[in-house]
Amino acid sequence: MIADGRSERIGGLFLLLGAGSMPFIIAEYLMITSAAPTDIAARLVYYEENFAALSRGWHFEVLAMALIGAGALVRLKTTGRAGWALAAIGVAAVLPMYPLMIGGYPSAFAGGEIGANSFNLINGITTELFFVGNLLTCAGLAMAFWLEWSSEPSPVPRWVVIIAAVSNGLAALGFAALHAGLGIPLPLVGPVGLLGFISVAVFGAFVAFRKRAA
């Protein structure tokens, strides 16, 4: 167990706030991008017109992921330390994606061949960071929750830990397939990824607000 109970509670709050906000951020992102045209030139125009909303979501998302990483670092003294460490590394890998998109996409809105090439370049880099970062994060969370489940006593109800371990494990397998180029549609991975975030948030809530023995 963590020696400093206050830090443990704060770490749980980090997980609650970070993971709990991700479904809302992702839902808004999907609402915007689902209407994007398939033609690259038309897509650039569409993204330029909606860039303020996209950028706002990315600003919140980078904060949410940072909170998840911080919450993972706080739990490095628990039985799940190996998984939490891997999750923190995954978050660190995915964080550079956001400033690259926020600062890089406007340069692709110049139009013409240069704009299209810049858009493709940024997309290629951010896609790699997205797949690798989320693969490591989900794999780390699955490992952390499996190790937490095996601990005695369990820090939260075991059903929460089991759901978190399974959902994040399945999400990790999905991102591994995507990273390997197996052509699995991202929407197939999304639902288990969202369940993973929700379960992490529930776990964080139990850690942050559970009653302590006197």
C-alpha cells in the first residue's frame, strides 16, 4: 500500500478526472470528424473550418491524458507498480501527439500540394504516436489492474478491477493489431477503449473517496 494516504487519494482523483473526461472528449471529436469528406482537399477545408472545436478538444484531451499518467505514477508503490509504470510510459509516448496536431495542422491549411503533403506527414506521425502510446497505456493498465486484483486486500471492489483489466486488455490487443497494420477498423477498438477509461475513472473514484479505517 502507499505510505502517504493523501497522495493515494489525490492520485485516485487524477485517474477519476482524467479518465472520466475522456469519453466526453472523444464523443465530441467523433461527432466532428465523422462528417469529414473523404476527398483530401475537401477534408482540409472541412478541418480548417472546424479547427477551433478540434483544437479545444485536444487541449482538454492532453490534460486528461496527463492526469492519467500522473495518477499512474502515484501508484508506483502498490502491487501493480509494473503495470502503472508501463501505463505512464504509454501516456508519455502519446502526449507529443497533441501539440503536433494543434501546432502542425494549421500549416497544412495553406492549400495546394504543400498543404496536402504536410497534412499527410502530420497524420502519419500522429497515427504512430496514437497507436503506440495507447497500446502501451492500455497494456500497462490491464497489467496494473490484474496485479491489483491479486493483491490482498483489494483496494477497490474486485468487479471494478476485473472489468478494468479485461477492457484495457482487449483495447491493448486492438491497438496492437492496428499498429501491426492488420486493418482492423478503429471503431471496433473504440468501445472497449471507452469502457477501459470508464473503469479507470470508477477505480479512481473508489481510491479517492473510500473510507479509511480509523
